[in-house]
Amino acid sequence: MDKIKNDKGFTLLEVIFAVSILAVGILAVASMQVSSIRGNAFAWRTTEASTVAMGQIERLMDLSYIDTNLTNGNHTIPVVAAVNGHTYNVTWIVVDDQPIDRTKTVRLTVSWTDHGLPRNVSMTFTLGQVV
């Protein structure tokens, strides 16, 4: 019997090896997708918190210079519901006569919990007394 000199096709071992390399590559891509989805969700919540903060800053800037919400010390809105049912705590600290006389420096913080971890966005602005 003559031996076949031109074998065509793949052996079972070659196929198993190729499939295992393909599987590892697909798992790596799937892992990257999960990380990307989590990152996008975190970015979305941070954007929502920034929007809540800017809304509160605009409300505070519309108040009179002597309003009770702008007195020296800590102030809190217990829970603010935002888009998609997420909740945010809004607090702000008012310091009178900072950085100069007849101004108020306000540091506003919006905080929330993301997968059990505390997160926050802080913004600082200054109000001047109009004479």
C-alpha cells in the first residue's frame, strides 16, 4: 500500500488548540465589555449628581443674600430623587466674609452610594452682597 503524501485537513489536536485560543480571546473581550458597562454607569451617575448640584447652586444663587439657606454653617436637603429613581444627598457649607468682606463662599456636595461605595461631587462658588 502506498502512503498518502499530501494529507489535507486538520488533526483533532490542532482544532482543539485553535478553539481554546479563540475562547480565551472571546472571554477577554467579554470582560472588557463588562468593565465598559460599569464605567458608563458610573459616569452616568456622576453626570446626574453634577446636574443635581448645578440645579441647587442656581437655586441658592437666586436667594437673597440674607436668606436662611445662606446663613453661616451647614445645610442639608435630606434626599433628592433624580432621574431613574437614584437618590442623592445634597449638603452645603456657607462661610461668611470669605474670601473678602460681604461675600459668602458656599461649598456644595452631592453624595450617593454606588455598589456599596460612597461617592460625591463637590462644587464651590462665591456670592457677593449687592449694595
